Amino acid sequence: MQRPAGLDRVAGSFKLLLRPVFVLSNRKWLVPFSFGSSDRKWLESSREGVISNDSNRKRLVSSHEGLISNGSNRKWLVSSSKGFSSSNNTGKALQPSREAVSLIGSNGALSFARICKWLVAGNQRALALCLVVLLGALSYPVAAQSALTRDQRMEWWRDARFGMFIHWGVYAVPAGEYNGHPINKASEWIMNRGKIPVADYQQFAKSFNPVKYNPEAWVKLAKEAGMKYIVITAKHHDGFALFKTSASKWNVVDATPYGKDLLKPLADACRKYGIKLGFYYSQAQDWNNPGGAAARKVTSEGWANPDSAKIDAYTQAHSGHWDPAQTTEPMSSYMDKVAVPQVKELLTNYGNVAVLWWDTPTNMTDEYAEKLNALLSLQPAIITNDRLKRPNFPGDYKTPEQKIPNLHELDGRDWETCMTMNGSWGYKRADNKWKSTETLVRNLVDIASKGGNYLLNVGPTAEGEFPEGSINALQHVGAWMKVNGEAIYGTQASPLAPLDWGRCTRKTSGNNTILYLSVFNWPTDGKLTVPGVSNKVMAAKLLANGTALKTTKTTDGLSIQLPTQAPDAVASVIRLQLEGTVK
């Protein structure tokens, strides 16, 4: 067994030795590393780039520039996000490689490494390529996509607090009804819950012609509503791609009369108006491309189909599928032919992608998750949610759906509530039960007060328009945000106990604290008690009109004297600047 040439590299005082000890059938190398001593120690890397080489976790720290140091001598090894390697402490960049070293150790065994390349410039022309994979049941792959720390990648998202979700696809054509039968629940699941055969469902694409699509208008509306990012369904569970793809003909360019990529102009509009763009991608479920998974839904969830018993027996025997055309290939084939290539296209062809939003991990495995996660190196600053649902691929934030967690449910991780404005994610013609402005604004405030983000959904029509109910709701939320946005953007969770009159968000200003008190229930006696606050008050005012407010310390905390009338019946915000930290 020969070692690939050129793997021995000296970086300052560190000698990096690659010694293959095992080869799998697919020629992937398993290697130990040495740091200039006879004792081999396994490197361990997290997504944040923290590397440990001994039991007491003495750290080789990877900075956001991707340079690795070992203490004060700062001898450079390999950079990650920018793909440079350097052999001295000047940080001189050699030739770039987009793929960074990522080595995971557990219980003395090296379990995983991403592709790593050292492409050496100057007089030395050594090229080293090693692929290291899973060893043993105790160790599983953990993704490390860039040298940016997680906090650095998450910073903009934590500041944003408010984004737009867009569910759009062929399901907007039937719009919740199939062959005269209304299909229960969300319209984007109509193919599954209605048990529509593949050939029949694909006919809907012939009527998907969004000639009224105006991505600039969409983005401007999102911005006017106070939203800072957009996440759109590049491909939902029906497998229909809103973009030009070489992986499947089931896409907007090849299967519809519209014939144009829908994501490119949206990406351009987002860049123009300063809105971050993210892509939702259904990585596992795909009801049209052969081999895609299908979550089993009994027929009664959709409609009273007279063939329910027969259909339900078939789906039970075929892992949720209802049409033989769905299972002509295994899921591994779908993953390699469709999912992985399409995610690569999304991360390559549309400029900076801020978010990759996975969903419903039906039949996901660690192997599939690693193939998808490996692509994140194409977008070093990207963040992902938690819906790969594999223990070693937790993502950057949790995604409670259609609910706002209670305080006792929060575990310290970042989180984002995604929620509809009516009862459906995709456009459903018969659903006009729109949430009120009060509900939407108070949801946003409640979520921000607990340190979360609010991803609020719109389901466009097959013609490419936002429903009027969505437009009206967003305009009203935007009007509130224009006045009170500083109580949302860049805030942190409330330091106070739950408040019976509203919610609180917090910012720090130097050594001082700013509390934003969003009052839902305006006190009839004009006195608002803020329990637990004993800090000196530097200033207090209403955001709506700048009116200064008088405050008094009490045995219960702080009392604020308010006008008789609330400035805003939905939520009136008080800006309270305090000396020091509120504990």
C-alpha cells in the first residue's frame, strides 16, 4: 500500500504526516497524524473550526480567516474557508482550494474527514489528496464546512429576526382541489394526500405559467414589511424544481410553458434591495423523481376516496409510495442523480446563498446527510436548519413549525418559528382565513422576546402573484415595523420574568442596557409595572411619538407613568434605557 505522493508537509514547527493504515473498497484513506512527536494523536474538528489534539483539549484554533495556530508562535497550517495553505507565520497565501481539512476523532478513532487538498505554489509542486471516512460504530460524520465560526455565520440571522417564507410550485395549479374534490390540509401536499398518480400530477405543469411573476415587487414588499431575508422552495416534496437543472426534466424550464428559471431573477432582486436569499430544498421526499422518499399519509387525510383501503394497503407495503413509477429506482440513485446535483447547482449558480432550509428527512441516513453537507463548502458562510435530522448533522438552528415555543421548551439553541398566514403553505384557493395584524405582530414580538426568528409564509398563485390577503397583512405589519423595528432587529431575549401586559426584548449599549417593552394590554390606570428592574433609569420614551415618560422605583421594581390612550392598539413600545446590566 503506497501513500499518495507529497503528503508530508512541514508547517513551522509542525510536521504533518499522513500514514494510511486501512483502505476501504472505495479507496478512501484512513489516517493518523503526528505533530512532531512519536505519539500519534487524532485531530478533532467541529463546524466552528476548533481542533483538539489531546485529552485536555489544548486547542489549535481556526480563525475566521481559516488560519490555524497553536498558541503564541502562530505557525500556520491550513486555512479553511478561503482554502489557502501557508508554511510560515506571514500568512502568505498559496494557491487556493475550496475544500478544507476537516478531521473528526472520537474514542481514539478517526471517524471522518472531508476532502482536503494542499496545492503548493512556488518551486514545490506537491499535490496531496486524501479522503477519510467512517470507522466503527462509535463515530459518525460531523460536517465542517468553513473556518468561519458558527457565531460569525449566524450574526446577520440573529440580527434579522424576521424573514419571508415562499412556498411555490405546480401545486398552485390545483390550489387545493383534485377532480372536484377539496383536499384537506395544506395544498402543497395535494399529490400525496390526494394520491395523484405521477403522470396525472405532471399534467399540472402545463398550466403553470407565472406570467405575472414580478420578483422585484415580491422583494420590495418583503422589505417594506420589515423582513430581512427570503427563503423560497427551490424544490418541494413534489420534486418540481423552480430552477434550470440538468439533473431532472421535472423543472420549470423543461416542463412548463413559462420555460424560464424563476430563482435567478429573484436572486438578482434580493441583491438589488439588500435582502438575504435562502433556498428551501426537499432533500429526501420527492414524489415524481424515481427513488425519492414519500412520507406515508393515509387516504382519509386527503379525501374520502372510495379506493382508500386498497391504496392504503399499497402505501403501507411500499414505504409510503402510491404509484409504481415512484419506485423504479432506489433512494440511493435519487440521491446521487437528483438531490446532490441539484443542491450543487443551487449553491453554485445563484451567487451568495444565505440559508439552506432542509425538510422532512424521510429515510435519511448519515451517508446521504454527509453527501449533502459536503456541498456546503461551496458557500462558506451559509447556515442550515436542523431538518436533516441526523444526530451528527444538527444544523445551525431549530425549526418549530406553526407554533411558538414556551420558555421551558427552549434549550439555548438558535431557533426559528415558521408559520403560515392562513392554513396552507402553498396557495389554496378556498382558504381565506388570514391571520389578523394583531396576531402577526404579536407573534413577531413574542418570538423576538424569546430570542427566536419569525419566518412568515406566502403562497403565490400559479400566475405568479401574491394573494391579496397576504399583501394586506404584510403591509400592515410593515407599518408597525417602520415605527417599532428597533424593538425587533438585533435584539436578544428578555432578561425579565414573563410579563402579563406584553413582552420585552433587550439590547446592550456599551455597559448599559436598553429594554424594549411591547405593551399589548395598556394599563387603564396609566401605570405600568416592570417587575425585577432596580437599575438607574437613564431615559424612557414611547417609540411611536418620542414622548418622554416618567419612571419611579417601587418595591416591585419600576413603575412607568403612561398616557391614558395607547399609541398603538396592537403593540405600543416603550424604550427604556438603564444603567448597567439587567440581571
